[in-house]
Amino acid sequence: MEKRKAGILFGGVSSEHEVSLKSAAAVVRNLPSEKYEAVLIGITRDGRWFRYSGGADEIENGAWEKSPELLPAFISPDSAVHGLVTLLPDGRYETERLDLVFPVLHGRGGEDGTMQGLLTLAGIPYVGCGVLASAICMDKAVTNALLDYFGVAHAPWVMTTRRELAQFEQLAPAWEQKLGYPMFVKPANAGSSVGITKAHNREELRSALDLAFRHDFKAVIEKNIAGKELECSVLGNHDPQVSVVGEILSANEFYDYDAKYNNAASRTLIPANITEAQQQEMRAEAARAYRALGCEGLARVDFLLEESTGRLYLNEPNTIPGFTSISMYAKMWDAAGIPFSELIDRLFELALERG
């Protein structure tokens, strides 16, 4: 059987560039090589695209950008090309048809619908959610509004913008009355806990908004839900499967970027230390939210289990979750009996099915 050519997009312009490199390296190492040939496409922090012919280790440590084999390249939006255009040293170019693409790109420029839009124009099947669901799930304010509409429980919240910061002293009392301290401040469009602060008073709230607005013009402020941080992995198009539930034991006050990727003291439990009934409730809510938000392919859905009430709150969906060696998406499926290589094969088959 002829191998399918699978484009693996990595790097990107978001603040999660380095995490994307680690995720992509893990995907390359676990690619079912008997069925797929990897076509590696790297994007630098400043947005330059290259066809890369080296190994996974150089992707992971960032050395790929210095490879002598790099060639400028881009995915053409022309559906007749259906793939990659590579610029050759002699000034000519060549085209390479791609059967599918896995955008292993976290955050802006990869997870927010923009890359999905390009691949849709190109007519190339791709792993993960479509344009609309990607954009919805990237924007925490839009996600929260839709969860409200569909009756999916999540933390009480408000939205504010950079322009409204001039009226901070007038707006803050209403936020405090609705949410109370401590409260979480998040950029509406940023991934992997980037720019998130737990504010314990008004002074910290103002500083937290200043930080959030470095990442986006819009911010979401949410009530603190004290309890367990839980996650589950969802896989599928119209009939999604949900993995076992995992639990995060953060080394920091909450599971921020540092706790997730840099602090070795953070731990995870698979399965989570919760009751079977709580597992079933969470898995059902994850599938319901996945369908309500229009997700396809995959998502990791995060929850909070309130300690004082036992009530479950959806925290957020992630449409391109991490695939690093410590990331939960693949680990939870492995615990459910689907090893990493088989998981990638299933994701590719789901992309081809939808495409």
C-alpha cells in the first residue's frame, strides 16, 4: 500500500512556539511509518515557513532552524496544488501533494481557525476542529457565552476590554460583587495558561488585567472554583469517545504555564481520584460540550470539581492540546488502551473521513 503524505506543521508565531516543537517531535517519533510519510513544515517565530528534512531531536531543541537543508516553502491556498510549494536554490519551485495535515500548532496562528481556514481553502484534510469551532474555542468569552446558551455549567464570569481599563475603578465593584476574591483573569485569546493571573484583591486585579491585555485586547474574569483540576480527552467527529479522567496536582497555586511545562514538582493522576459517578458525569458533560461547540477530531476538555459542593464546572476546551511527553491528551488515551502511535493513526483517519 502506498504511504499517504502527512504534513506536520510545527513552531508558529504564538507564545507557545517551544511547546509546539516538543509536541511535533513526539508526533514525528510516534508516526505510524508503515502508513504515512511525514512532510515536515516548520514556521519560525516571525512567521517564515520552511520545508525541513531533518530529525525530531532538532525540532524539539529548536536546532531545525539552522539546518542547511531548509528550503522556503508554503501551503498553497490553490486547491489544484493540494499541498506544499517549495522554493528551490536555483530559483525554480516544486509542488508536493499532501494527503492530510496535522497542524501541531498551539495558540494563535494555529489553533484559532486561521490555519484551518488556509487548509480548507487548499482542500487538504486536516487533524482537529474546523474553522468555526477552532475560533470559538480559542476565544474564552465566546466559549463561555455558548456554554451559557447550551446550559453547560462553568464558572461565573464577566468580560472586559482594554478600552474599558480607563473605567477600572467604576467597573471593579460590580465584578467584585458578582465574582468575589480570589478571581482569575485570563486573556480571551491565548492558550496553555499564558497570561493568566489569580487576583486576590483590587490591586492584583488591575495588575492582572494589565498582563492579560499584553496578550489580547479582550479579557475574561472568572470566579475562583476551589477544588480538583480535572481533564479528559475527546476523540471523534460526530460520535465522539471520551477517555478516562485525569487529575492535575499543580506545583503552583494553579496550573499555569510554568507549572505545566517547567516545574517538575507538578504531577498528574490517571485515573483521577474521584468517584465513578463523578467520572461518568464529567465524561458525559465533555461529550455534550464537544458537540455544542461544534468540535471535530479531538479536544482536551478541562473541568473543575468544587471541593465544598462536589459540583462540576467546565473550565475550558483545548482544540490542539499538547502532545509532549508529559501532556495529558495522549497519556489519558494510553490509559484507556490506545497507545500514542494508534492515536495518531485514528486522528489521521478522522481527518480523512471529514475531509
